[in-house]
Amino acid sequence: MTAHEIHGPVVPTEQARSVFRPLPASAVRLAPDGLLGRWQARNADATLPHCVEQLGTYGNLANLRRVTGDAEGEFAGMWFADTDVHKTLEAAFWELGRSGTASPFVTDTAGLLEKAQDPDGYLDSYFQAGHRDKQWTELHTSHEMYTAGHLIQAAVAAARSAPQHPAAQQVLAVARRFADLLVQRYGRSAEVDGHPEIETALAELYRVTGHRPYLDLAARFVDNRGHGVLGEGRFGPRYLQDHEPVRQATEVTGHVVRQLYLLAGAVDVAVETGDTELLAAAERLWDSALDSRTYLTGGQGSRHRDEAFGDPYELPPDRSYAETCAAIGNFQLAWRLLLATGKVKYADEMERVLYNGIAGSTALDGTAFFYSNPLHLRTGHDGSHEDAPSQRLAWYSCACCPPNLARLMASLHTYAVTGDADGLQLHLYGSATVTAGGRTVQVATAYPWDGRITVSISDSGTEPWTLALRVPGWCTGSGLTVNGEAVPAEAPDGYLRVTRAWHGGDRVELDLPMPARLVTAHPHVDAVRGAAALVRGPLVYCVEQADLPTAGPLAGAVLEDLELDPAAPPAVAPSDGGLTPVALRVPVRVRADTSPAPLYRDVTGPPPRPAATATVTAVPYFLWANREPGAMRVWIPLAAPEA
Amino acid sequence: MTAHEIHGPVVPTEQARSVFRPLPASAVRLAPDGLLGRWQARNADATLPHCVEQLGTYGNLANLRRVTGDAEGEFAGMWFADTDVHKTLEAAFWELGRSGTASPFVTDTAGLLEKAQDPDGYLDSYFQAGHRDKQWTELHTSHEMYTAGHLIQAAVAAARSAPQHPAAQQVLAVARRFADLLVQRYGRSAEVDGHPEIETALAELYRVTGHRPYLDLAARFVDNRGHGVLGEGRFGPRYLQDHEPVRQATEVTGHVVRQLYLLAGAVDVAVETGDTELLAAAERLWDSALDSRTYLTGGQGSRHRDEAFGDPYELPPDRSYAETCAAIGNFQLAWRLLLATGKVKYADEMERVLYNGIAGSTALDGTAFFYSNPLHLRTGHDGSHEDAPSQRLAWYSCACCPPNLARLMASLHTYAVTGDADGLQLHLYGSATVTAGGRTVQVATAYPWDGRITVSISDSGTEPWTLALRVPGWCTGSGLTVNGEAVPAEAPDGYLRVTRAWHGGDRVELDLPMPARLVTAHPHVDAVRGAAALVRGPLVYCVEQADLPTAGPLAGAVLEDLELDPAAPPAVAPSDGGLTPVALRVPVRVRADTSPAPLYRDVTGPPPRPAATATVTAVPYFLWANREPGAMRVWIPLAAPEA
């Protein structure tokens, strides 16, 4: 990179296998009036400062000051609480690169980390102050390398976002010392950490530094897994991703975030080393997740107990765990696979999980978050417990998700477009300015509320180049015009491509029709049998109790009493200035009073019959739980056809 | 009680409110050729000796010997591992009462407990050896009174089963010393244990001893709950049953076993003190469980993470937790409510959970057990983990269930019949001899395989008395004859009653028709929408992969591909000498190959169509997983009517 060029997460080296190439982070600026740009601005204005504040309130920074002798008292929070600091620092560095704004948190934390680090490079406040005897002795549960990995990722963000900034150089030096310690200690070891993360971190650090031993250690850690070195633990080897070597595995399993982070590392290693077997394994495992273990929102993980994927087709909407960090992991893995392979399905998944599973985790004001993201909140739900709250919380005792959101959103612009000498490829649509390789284009769109995307060329070289526009998998009937003239719009690989010598003022219009649709699930998904979900464009919709009229045929009804009328399609309703720019108006039947019915009855008995018809409002899933608390559902039973 | 009269669990005092009165334990002998009798014999021959052996293998007895200085090493197992000893001892005492057989385990353990007890009465090997500093300091999690409760229940079994036996007297003395310590320490306290159990134990100890302070303390502990004295803990106050006073609560919630054990204690207290408000609360809470939070098998608890009831209508068959101990707790609570109120619904529930949720936990040979009892095991299930194994295991790291089964089965005969001066009431049907109050009757039946029950009077006083026979809620069209003549068979309260002066040789025949039936669930139970379950009499049936033909139209099919044909009822098939005396033959349609189908698709697309019809075998749920491991399901999708 040049002295002043800044970059985002995941920058394969020039030697790496990479069908698409990320643009420099400075190449894309999201417009503040588009949804993506507003999310990113909210992150800078609200989420990131909120995270910094919570790190003080919850003692994460004090934990590190205990090591330096500047604080006393007990260690606070989870034993891997340092990672919340590291992830927030990573977010702050991406934000520094994006906006040029460095908060005092960046400088203070860089100094604190340097001061807290052991002379040999070790840095983990839980073990340094109070648990020295356990250092490196309990890798199955200690999270020491997981913590090191997040430190390294903060340093990667520092080096890519602000290479000249003293705090960035300080953090990079700290991270390298820790990484060097890992190389020295584990470079010939069969051991591995119980929670993957170090793999992708070391590969990225290699990309930043060119220091090959980091990549070699990442590769070693990927292949050390699956040989049972971590023991049974509380939840068995699958939980620890130690049940089977990655390159032999055929199905995702166990703890979702661990599986996804491991695969992210595996892809990073594979593309840098040309390991096609390993890349194929990652693709195969991703497919197994998407084929049978992914919610309609892109969320993954159906089990609260061990945060696991669950069995194939085990996708209960009410007990979806769908951890926010898993959605982020899904996005980050899909991005790596998109770069490596150029396959549009990965960009489709990035879009789906971003607009639903990820976006739904954060409150409108950016300072409250879901950890678990259900697709159905029952009437009568006991939401008093942190594991399944009815409303977003400001923080969690295990606060992995909020700073994970902050680092993703601070770097969101880097995932929208790729580019190389041949042209630009637009993957995520949002109003933005893209400047790269002497080309400048403006993207103008009200996406995802409207499917019209206008790309205006304001600057271009003289050589022809190709503008590639993703046609999402959910779309049929897309249309494309260049300067008002229709061009053949075929996208056999999912990208519409127009190649020409572009001129300033050229204007490309892509139209992606967005009717409201009803979707249903594979018949093996027992949990939503006989039900359908409302979608429009990339957005999953839901019905909330807050939108049920309290008078008329729905008076006294609960969400569980509604059935979709399969013969009456939902209608798209423009904003009334409320929660959402686009709602859906959904014809429903209201079941006759069901509450006194027995829990089980003979099939031959008279079935409950719909008593009335009505129309209810559905809102985007990502906006749910921003009004009074109440029931919500994505999947709604389909009424039987009228006899 | 007279010197040689022996009794079973739950014997209300004469002053207690009790519509039905338990018979002495010696009044009922189950015939060894009936199913109930065979279960009880298997318990004596296999399960109980197995439990005793495991207590040695897993170190539970050694934990107590560490206290007496007769063993060294680390404490083994859960911190409440003593309860496994106490429950096994309780089972051994019931068995001693039933059969007159006292194993060396009884004598040895009685001596060990006496030797291990502190001078002040305290007895808990975890705290006595290694955690003295924590004694009585962490009631929210320590289980100290839970452990005391199980010790007391063993003593109650001892006193009722073998009042003259030295070991019984020894255990009773040990338990009283501990109970006296509790009275002294907590008799004026607002504190309470995190895990209910002590309440019912103290009430029962009061019944055995007549010592009123035990009952008063039980009552105090019931009312101490719900005031937040236990704090948040890991899973919140509901988990700890400390969220709301019992007598104000309207819905069961939180940890199922804790809720059920607490309610058992509440009923015991209520009937002994005449506390109608408390009894009404217990009835109300039981109703809330049965109305919306109970599986078709009588199992309860849909959440693995915190072993909780879950929300109303949250009843996923694949992730049913349905802990064996919860099913036993359901049975024990229903028995208490049946005695207190005489309402048949409680006996119906005892039958349902006994034949399904409880019986299904135990392997055919009586030495392997499910902890969690799913109603659906998916194809591709990861059963490698102890929390959700594909097959029953010989023991568990938390081994509460197997000895709980042992104590229930050893006392099973005491739950079948009640009686008083007015007559006998038959609740659970099995071949048996009943002798009470100068009356002797023989019950002969192949129940639950056949619905004909013959009651022969072989001895009777001269006074008229009433024979009451339960007509199960699942039954329609029951018929009754006395000495071959039909008598009006109306049972408005669920019991057919015949009052007369009986003579030796009189013969009553009750006929309970048992067609195979399809049942469906309340429409709010999303998890089984569009599916039905097969039942016959009290038995729930299931289909196992082991019964799918590997040739013909079902070749290559998995259970998830089957749909029930709603127009073709299942047929009852007599035994072929295999797993079950009565199987069901079930017409099904086999969905066309579904595996390549996308996980989500537009409703408007062509639905997968059934490709073939076939007939499969269904077996009683309680017999599942006794052949090669494989998928199982109780709820099977109903095919759409043919177009």
C-alpha cells in the first residue's frame, strides 16, 4: 500500500487467490442519506461511543489497569473481557480511517495495552493479574489465543486505517510482540485454542506485515484442529471445533461462532497458500450451513444451551439462538468466499444477513442490542432473562456482540464494491461515491425500499472497463438501461456486466422489481410447517403485536390467532411517516377464540375455523422491538383454503 | 399405623384434607405378568442393583467415606452427589417393604450416613470435606436443603417400609437430627434453598413422626419463596422459584423440576394445614402446565439451557427437554392432587406420563436411561453429547434421573388403588391383587395392550361398598358388566361406581375401547402444526427409522419424508413376537426426493408432491431406541388432501 492509502478488513496479498479484489477503504464513501450510510453514521455517533462508555462502566479497562498497577479490586466480567476492549479498539481504528476522527479512547487504550504487556509479549489481563498459575494451561477454555486474535485484529485495523498514527504503530507493535510469542511457543506445537479467532487474525497480520511465520502459524492452527487435543470439555469436541479436521469435514456443527471464525481463518490461509483443498472444504461447509441450518434472516444457530448449529433443518423460530456474532461471522465468511471465488451466492448471503440478522440486532438509536435474534416472540414470553430478552439491552455480561457490531459497521463501506483493472463490481447497493483507479461513479438509490439503482459515471479513464452489477437471487425480471437505452440484462453468474469506454455523465439504471412475496420452507423444517413468511427485496418482514388494531375484528386477538390468506397477496404500502418507509398490508383470517381449546384433540374433531378477516401491517424484521414490548412473528400460519 | 403395617410415599394424616386415601403399601401386589408388575420387577432385579453399582463406580459412596476418614482423593461428581445415594436408599427401602429383601447396601449406607453425620446433625459430604467455609453460605446454589430433603425422604421410606429394621431406625434418626438442625437454624428465617425438595420432605417427616415443627418449617419454606431472597443467579429468579409467592402465581415457570417439587411440597402443606388458598394455587399452576406446557407424553420442559418450562405452547418435539425427573415430578404432584381433590384429571395425567414420559426413559433391560426425552430424533442428529444422546446411557454426570426412577418404580404399586371405608377406587390398571379393609379383589387385564379389565371379588365384608373404576379421558364408549350383566356406565366425574354388597365370586368387567387414533395439537403449538400423532389407549406411538423397509417405495426414505394419509386410518396390528405386543400399521405417503430442494422458496412455486404410498409400522413411544440407533418421530406431517 502507498503511504496514505488506507484499507479495510480482509486484504488478500497480490499473490493470493482472489477472483474479486477489495478496493481501498478510502475508495467508497457511503452517502449519509442512504440506509447503509445511516447505519454507519449511527455507529460512529452512537454505538461506538456507547461501547467505549460501557468498557469503563463494566470494568474492562480497569481489568487492564489492574495489570499496570493503576487500578485495584476484583477482575470484572468474563475471563475474556479484554476482547471487548480489542474489538472496540478495532472499530475505533476503522472509524479513524473512515472519518479521520481519533477519539481519546484510541490513544489511551494503545498506551494502556503497551504498558500492560508482559516483556515476553503476553497480554491477557485475566491471567496476568490473579491467574498467573493458569497461564497457557487451559487452552480448551482459556480463550487466550482468542483474546490475542482480537488484539491482533485491532492492530490490523490500526495498520490499515492509520499507518502513520502513533497509537496505531503502538498497537501494531504490541500485537506483533504477542504474535511473535505465539510463533515461538506454538510454531511446532499440536495445541490449539478452544475458541478459533487467532487463525484469521494471524493471516491478516501476515498480510499487513509480510511476515510469513504468522501465516504458517495460522495454517498450523487450522490443521491442528480435529484431533481431539482439547478433550471433551463441557459440551464435547464439536463445540470446541476439535471433532474432525476442517479439510475432511462435510457439515458445519457445534458452536456457531467458533465454526464460522475457524472457516474465516481457513479461507484466509487457503487463498494465501493456494490450498485448494482447504478452500473447497470451506465452501462445502458453508453450503451445508446454507442448505439446512440457516434462518430466513441469515441467522445461524438454533440452540441456546451450547450456542450450536443444531441438527439439519432444526430451525425453530421462537428458540432461534441466531447470535448476533454468528450473523457477523456469516457475513465475514461470505465476504472471504466471495473474494476468493467470485460466486454471487456469497454476496447474496451478505445482503440477506446484513439487512435482517445483523441489522435487527441494533435498536433504532444504536445503543441497545439483541444477543440472540429470535424470529418469533410468543405472547406470554418470559423475557425477563438476559438469554432471551423481549427487548434489546444496553450491554451483556458476555458483551461480545455490541463491539462486534461496531467494528463491522465502521468498516461497512469496504464490503460494498470490489474493483480491479477490469472494472468495478457492485455487491451491496446503497447511495455512495466510489473512486478507484481513476474512475469515479455515483450510486444513487433508495435501496432496500426501492429497487431502482442509478450509477452515474462522473470520471473515467479512456480505456473500456466493465461495470458489474449484482442481481440478487431473490429478484426476477431485472431491467438495465444505459443512458436510457435498454441493454440485454442476462446475468448467468448473477452479475450484469456492461463493458465500454465510459464517459463522464454516462448513466446506468438497474431496476430490481420488489413485489411483496410469501416464502415457505423446505418440508423438513418442521418448526414452520404450514406457515409462510413475508419478504420484499432483501428484507424479511414481521408482524408485531403493536400493529394489531385493538378494535374491529382483531380486538383481543393475539398474534398466534392470525392466519395468512393464501389467496390474497400482501400489498406494498408506502410510509405513513412511522417506523418504516415501506410497510406491507397483509390480509389475514383471525381464528375463532382458541384459548379454551384443549392442548391435544382428535384429528377427527371439528377444526377451529377462522371467524373473521382483517388486514394487518407487517414491518421490516430489522425494525422490530422498537415500540412497546410485545409478541412478534416472522412465520405466520397459512389458512386452509376455504371449503 | 400398626406395628407391621407398611406404607408408601405420601400418606396424609387423618386430619388432612384428602378425598381419596392411599391404601397401605402391603394392600396391593402387582402381578408379575402385567406391564406395571414387570416394570416393578425389572426395577428390583436390574435398575436398583445397577444404581447401587454406579454409586460405587462414580464415587458417590466414597464422597461420604471421605468425611468419615475411610476414603481419600477428590470429591467426585456434582456437589449434590449425596442425593443419588439418598434416592437409591429410598428406593431400596421401598423395595424392602415390597419384597422383604434388604440388600447389604441398605445396612452399609445407613451406617455410613450415621458415621458421616456431624454432631449437630449436618450431613453433606461436599461441604463437610473440602468446603466447610461455604457451609450454609450459598443457599441459592448449594443444594444443601435439597440434599437434606432427599435424605429425609429416604428416612420416610425407611420408617414406612421397615419400621422395625435397625437400618431404618438408624436412617430415621439421622434424618431427624438433620431436620431438627434445620428447624433450629431456619425456623424463624426468611431464607430458602435454591432447589425445592425440603418442603415435601419435611411435611412427610411430620406425617411419619407427628412432630409439628417439621410441618411448620415446610410451610415456612413454601411461603419464603417469591420474595427475591435468592438473588438473580445465573438464570434469574424464575429458575430458582423465587420470582413470585406460590400462592399468588398463576403460571408455572422456570426450572421444571424445581417448580414441580415445590408444588408437591405446597400440596402436602396445604392438605395438612387446611390451607385452601395454597391448594387452589397448586391446582391453578398445574392447570397452566397442562393447558399449554405439557408434551403429549406428559413430559414437561422445552428448554435445555435452563431446564425450563418455556413459553406457553412452546413445545418443540425435537428439542423437548422433558427431563425424566420432571416426568416423575409431574406424576408425584398429580398423585398428591388426586388424593386431595379426587379429580380424575390428575389420575389421567399420572397414567399418561407413566406410560410415556416416564416409561420411555428406561431401556428394555432396565440399566440405561434417557435424561432428556425428545419426541423427535432427527435424521442426522448429533447424538454424541450427553445432553441429547441418541441412545440411553448407563449413567450421567448429573445422575438425578436413574435413582429417581428406582424410587418411583419400587413404590409403583402404591399409586394404583386408593380405598377407605366406602370402598376401593382403581386409578391405574394392571393385573394385581388388592387386599384392604377385609376386602380382596383380583384385577386381571392385559392393559395397556387391551382395554378389558376384570375385577373379581374374592373376599368382602357383608356391608355394601363401592367399587370405583376410572374411565380415562381418552376413552369413549366404555362398557361395564357385573356378573355378565350390563350396568349403566356413566361416569360424570370420570369414575364408574358400582355400590352393592359384594360376594366372593362377583365379577366386574370394564371395557375401554382402544382404537388407534390420530391427535393434533392446539393451533398455537407452532412446532407441530400440520402434523398428527398416533395414540392408542394411554400409549403414544412413534415411528422409528428401524421400521422403515429398505426396499419398495420406502427405499432410501428418511422419516422426514413421510406424511400421514388423513383419509386412511392406522390399523391395530397384533404382535409378531417382536418389540411390542401391539403395533400400529400406518398408511403413509412418501414425499418425492426432497434433499436437493432449496431451504426457502416462494409459496407460489410448485409444492413437492407425494410420490408413493406405503404402510409403515409404529411402535409405542416408551419402547423407542431399543434397536439400532436412528431417527424417531411422534408427530408426523399430515399430507394435504389429494387434488
